[in-house]
Amino acid sequence: MRLSAVDRDAEPTGTRVLLWLSRYGTILALVLLILFNLAFTRNFATWQTLNINLTQVSTIVIVAIGMTLVIGSGGIDLSVGSLMAIAGALAPLVFLNRIVEFPNIYVGVAFAFVIPVMIAGLFGYLNGWLITRFNVQPIVGTLILFIAGRGIAQSFTDSNQVIFTTPEFQFIGLGRVFGIPIQVLIMTVIVVLAAWTIRRTIFGKQLLAIGGNETAARLAGVRVTRIKRQVYTISGICSGIAGLIVIARNSAADSNLVGLGVELDAIAAVAVGGTLLTGGRAYVFGTLLGALIIQLVRFTLLANGVPDAAALVIKAGLIILAVWLQRRAAS
């Protein structure tokens, strides 16, 4: 229910502050982090530092965008890391001609971009099918691929690291256009498309309606089952793209490590960005800011000699603070 101007003026000062923080706290935190680094971190204001942070955060943002849509619909996807591993393990087998012999490297690379992402999307659809067909909780439905998915990825490569030097494929992770890393451009396109989808399309409105009240959405004629399956498919596609970028950047596919723990980073970015973890609201640009904050926190600590373990504790604290602000603002 919207409050009138009189009602808002009558609210206690503490409540108004909490409401303000829930809306603009992410931007404030990012600005404070940047100012702190400008003042205390050596060589922060350089193109090299900007490039490092953007390339490191790009795959997290891509996965987190898919997670934002899933959480906005009232679900959650724990399988994103495993789907990254599956796509990352499959791609080199394609362009190295270990599955099918292609006439030239360009055809192989083209298929290596398409096939792994499609398969990751199909696994995402499988998540949605399990959740909608058997009416299981999303955390349980996606836990299956969280466990089994990495085993599938390891079976593709016999748990061995696949090292390659293929510039035509590695361009997605190492290439630049006008000095801008390709992966950053891909991240930007996905963020813009997702934000437009949420704000301007019927699909986006139905997605949020399902997350807000699934029963009411169903009674209003929303095809809940189809929308949910599509959302998990999109999440799988985003994970597949991120997996390709990671192996291209590393010049190696390691199914044991690719995507490991990324689901936690994605959920943290979504929470810090202001998206309700209970569904019904999704802030795509907020997720981008949340991922940037988490990346800057880690960079700030490492650049100032603080162990990486401290970043995990602070990351957990950020999630707790974000959820607390959401609860307080909603009450």
C-alpha cells in the first residue's frame, strides 16, 4: 500500500532512514568504497585496476542476472556453478574436434559457443521441469544438479584439466573492442536486456506476479508453469555463457574448479542489490551494483593486506545487513 505525503511525514525518523537505506544504500556503499580506495589504496585510480575489477566481476554479474530472474519469480537456483562447469568442460571438446571433426577451427569455435550454452539451458529447463512437475521446493529441485552437475562435467574430461591455446575461442575471454574487454561488453548487453525484460515486457510482469503471489497469478490467467521453466532456462543459459568466459580467460577447462562457489556470490549480489529473496521484486541494475560492491570489498581487503578469508566474513555480513534492511523496510 502506498503511503500519502502526510503518512510519510508522520513516520518516525528511524523508519524513514531505513526506507532510504533500502532504496539507496547500495549506491551509497559503492560510492563510499570507491572514495575509500581513492584515498587509501595505491594505484586504484588506474585503467589496469578498473580492468581487473571489471573482468573479475563480469562472470558473477552474468550468473547473478539469471539468479535475479529466478529469485524474482520466487525460486532459487543452486545449480549455476555446476552448469558453468558443464559448459566449460564441453566447449573445448567441441572446438578441439574430440566429439565431431569440423572442417575448420572457425566452424568448431562457432559450435563451441552454441552447443554448451544450449545444453546448459536444457539443464536449466530440467530444473524448472522438476520444480513444476513434481511441485518440489526450488532449493531441493536445483540441489540435484548442484551435486550431480559437477560430476557430469568431470565425466566429460575424466576429471582432468583441458589446456588449450585457441585464440579464436579465447577471444570471448581475452579479446577487446576499442579497449573494452569482450566479457564486459557481454555483461553489459545481458544486464540491459534483463532490465528491459523486467520493466517493459509482459513476461517480466508475469514473472514478478508469480514471485509476489503465485496463486493469485495463476487465477489471473498467468501460465505459471511455462514462465517458471523459462526463467530457469534463462538462468542456465547465463551460467553457460559465464562458463565459456571463465575457461577462455584461463586458457584451460577445469571441471573441478570452474563455477565453484559462484552460486553464493550470485545470491549475495542479488541480496545486496535489493531484490527480495522472497520474490515479487527484481532489481537488475541493483544486482550489478551488488556484485560490484562484493568485488570491491574483496579487492580492497586484498590490496590493503587483509587475508581473503576476511572477505568471506564481510560478504556474509553484507547479506545479513541487506536482508535485515529489506525486512525492516517491509514491516
